[in-house]
Amino acid sequence: MSSSSLSYVYRPTTEEGIIDAFEDAEAFGLPVALKGGGNSYGDAFQCPEGIVIDLTRMTRILEWSPQTGIIRCEPGVTIEQLWQYTLPDGWWPPVVPGTAKVTIGGAVAANIHGKNCFAVGPIGDHVLEFELLTPTRDKIHCSRTENSDIFYAAIGGFGLLGVIFSVTLQMKRVHSGLLKVEPVSVASWREQFSAFERLTGGGQADYVVGWVDAFSSGASSGRGLVHGAWHLGPGEDAHPEETLRASAQALPDTFAGCLARSQLFRFMRPFVNRFGMRMVNAAKFRSGKRESGRIHRESLARFSFLLDAAPNWKLSYGKAALVQYQAFLPIERAPEAFDRIVGLSQDRGMVPLLAVLKKHRQDSFLLSHGLDGYSLALDYRVPQKARDAMNSLARALDEIVLENRGRFYFAKDSTLFLGAPAAVWGEDAVAEFLAIKRRLDPESVLQSALFTRVFGTVAPPSVSAPAEERPQEWEQPSTVGADEDEVGPPPWALPGESEGKPR
């Protein structure tokens, strides 16, 4: 809810439908962006006054082998649909984010990471091959041995090279639908990183994630709770045939037996502010100290998809925007830099309401966020009047990250500046990515708002149809949680206009 835009939206169900959208883009001289589940925090799939190709109707499982765990599917299949299809056969997605509503196409385009990224890397490390449809209507088969340069650029390329219209993925063998989970209470940054190193070292936990109380300061700065989790081995689950059923993973429709989960955001809203979240964080830390060291079992879905436990959770932010800032830093620089980042946020009066720590490893993808180190994701509640202050804070945090040779993740970004990719990945990597883009998309048809924000504006594709012949059905911009004063004039309004029509 930090930005909105107006676009023509195409919802294809076949490869031919995607081609139709590209042909219309060419005919009317419009840029194109690609959309999966719509879970990016910023403008990764927005395309103001252009075309958005929404791939969520392409949901077929094309091939599945319960013997090998290899699956091929269309890009609109969600993580939820994927695990529900394969778990009864004893297979789980190799990497999952905090919500199961992400599509496979979006997951690959963003090269998502999870709580096990320190051990298995991002999802791209488990993609065997994919098929790419370019704006020139060429179909390209990509793997580590065939068109490998495109393979390593398109994974993490955020849909800027073409449409990934089928993905072949290696799933992970599991012997139970349960995990063994150990919570560890930590009182400082030093203890946070010590717990991570213990749980991730020597082939220990399969998953590790840390919660940080960003309101804490001084000697208690960095306090929080770390969770390590292990898959159960053969024979450890007395009834795997029951826990591997999709129905056994489902969360109940109500919370505490009385409140509908779909309405939880209404209960959360009074607490989603500095005063409320300070209390919530303090209470969570106290309860974490009580549960620390008490190993218990938890379902795969419950542990993995915390964001799905409260549907519509983003609505709890009310009229304010949610900006997430996620910084990735080398292991030797992370403790001090993260302390500075949280401390500066406190000094500026913009304390993150939620902070999550993960550990990562290096990978081979061209514009990867992955490195041998840690990431810290910070959620900021940003009212309209604080937008400029948030941008100023983000610039200051960028300086800390860049001076420590850190990286960023486009799926979580809404503040990075023009030229940031060269500062993060180097001019050679950016030049290579843009050279591949020119080869696959010579007219620069694929131009999301994210692309123009950080790479710069590219000349639009040539126009072969007059504007008055363009289709007139527009998708309205999202104004969830905002009133008229906050939304302001529509994004297509001419300067000085309070109202306007699509130009």
C-alpha cells in the first residue's frame, strides 16, 4: 500500500494468451510488466499506463513424478497448490517464503529465499529448467547447460527478460508433515548471532529464523527469539500417513476458537503503531523466555507460513503504508551494521514494528541478493506525512549497507534509487544483464515500475496504433486503507489536475 498505478490487465490461461498481450503491447506502444500472486512489497509488477500480464490463471500441473520428486508446472501455480499436490506423496517445496500465496513463476522470477537459505540457497538452486517466452515471441528452453546465461539472469530477473511459462523443480523428500522446533531466547545481538551459528553449524537445524525486538536499545539491543526446526527422520513420526495429508496442515478458520482468522486484522489494527507494538514486542520477548528450550512439534505449514495465519494482515496498517527494508550483509559485518541500522531508525523516530533475521549463502545468479551472511527485514508503518522521512531514512540505511558491501532484494524493495544495481552488483554484472535484455527484448517492452525506478527509463516500444483505439478498460489503483486526502490525484492526472482521465 505504499504505491499504486493504473494499468490494462490481461489474464491469460494459455501461451497464446500471453502472445496476444505482447502483440497488443507492440500495436499500441505500451510497456509490459508481469504479475504473479501480487506479494511483492513494492512496485515490482506495477506498470503505470501500460499492460500488466497477470499469470494467476495458468495453474496446471504438467508433470509429476512421486518417485523422483520432480514436478513441472505452469507459472500461476501457488506454493500452497504445489505442496498440497505433492505432500501426500512425501515431498515438500525445497524453499518457501513466509506466505504460501506466492506463485511458482513469481518465486523463480524473484529467486525467493526461506528459513533454510543458509543450507540450501534460494529456490533457483532447485530449478532444473524452465521455458521462457520473450516479447519477440521466441520460446527458449533454459537450464544450467542450455542457454545458461539466460538461466542465471532470468532467475532473480523479476520478469524483465520474458515470461517463465513452465518451471521444472526438484522437490524435497520428507517423512512427516511435522517439524521438531526449538525456540531459543536471546538477550542481545551477540546472543542472536551465537544462536544462529550454533543452530546452523555442523549440519544442525534444517530451518532457522530470528525475531528481533527493534524497540530494544543499549545492552539489550538485538534481543529476541530464534527458532530452529528439523525435519523428522524415517520412523520418528508414528503416523506419517496422517500428518502428510494436506488437511492435517490446514489452520483452523478461527483463532482461539471464536475469532474468524479473516477478521484478525481488525483486532490487530489498534496495536499496529509504535506504542502498541512496543508492548507486543515486550510481551513476545517475555513469553519467549518462558518457552526457550522447550522442543515441540509443529506442522510444516504452520511453521513455514506465518503470514497466512492472519489473512489480510496488511489491512492492520490502516491508512498508513507498509514499507519493508531488507538489508543483506556479509557475515563479518552484519552484527555491527544491523545494530547501526536499528539504532538509526530509533534515532529518527521510525522504529520498525517487526524485524526478522535470516542467514544466507552465496549463489551463482547474476543479480542475486544471496551472500555468505545475514539479512534483516524491517517493517515500517509509514503514514502519508512521514513518506519523505522514510525516504530520507532509507537513503541513510542504503549508505550503511553499501559501505559494508551489502545487497538488496527487489521483491521487498520500494525505496532504492536510480543506479542502485550498479552500486550493489557492479557495473559489469548490470551491463551483462542489460545486454541479455537487449537480446531478448530489443524493444524494451518489459518495463515495470521497479525497472524504471532503479535502472532508468527506456524508450517505449514503437507505436503502431493511435491512442484513441486503445482499449478503455482500466484496473483501478489500490487505495486500500487510504482516504481521498491520502490518495491524492490519480496517477494519470496531468500536472495541476485534481481529476483526470487516462491519457
